[in-house]
Amino acid sequence: MQGGSADIYKENVLEDLEAREIEFESVGEFLAEIKKEFGRGDEKSVNVTELKRMKQGERLMKEFVQDFKKVARKSKYKGCPLIEKFKQSMNGSIRRKLMEAEN
């Protein structure tokens, strides 16, 4: 655990352990405490961020579409913003071919 609030948390926990103010029965209990302290945050926000970072990469379009749909459903994006995110996420060469197509 390094940096920012993780360093502060680490120092506090170490001091509390040394002073015997806290005690963990198991590693699982300790990990649960860390998850509670540094949880993933608001699930919708996490999915919106994941959607913004999503790129097709080398995946087949059908694989990418399924992954995109899964994340999009959880993000609650709808309509034009979702379409724009999809276009931005797909490979540039495929996007160009689609834009140049007549239909």
C-alpha cells in the first residue's frame, strides 16, 4: 500500500496494531476491512469510467459488441451519448469503412 490515503491508512493500522487497539482474527477479516475502506466506489461511476476507457483493440466486432453492451447496461448511458461512445471505442479502420459506406 503506497501513496496518498493508502499511506495514511497503513500508518494508522500499524500504530493501532502495535498498541493492540485493533486485532484481526484472520487475513480474510483484514482484507474485508481494506475493501470496506477502499471499496470500488459507486458502481455506476465505475462502469461509466470503464465504458469511457473501452477500446475494441484486436477483438472481433461481435466480441467487442457483447462486451460493450454488458458495460453499457451497467453504466446507464442511453441514446446518442451511448452511440457516440460506441463509435469512439471501435477500431478506426472499421469506423471509417462504416462512415464511407452508402447505406
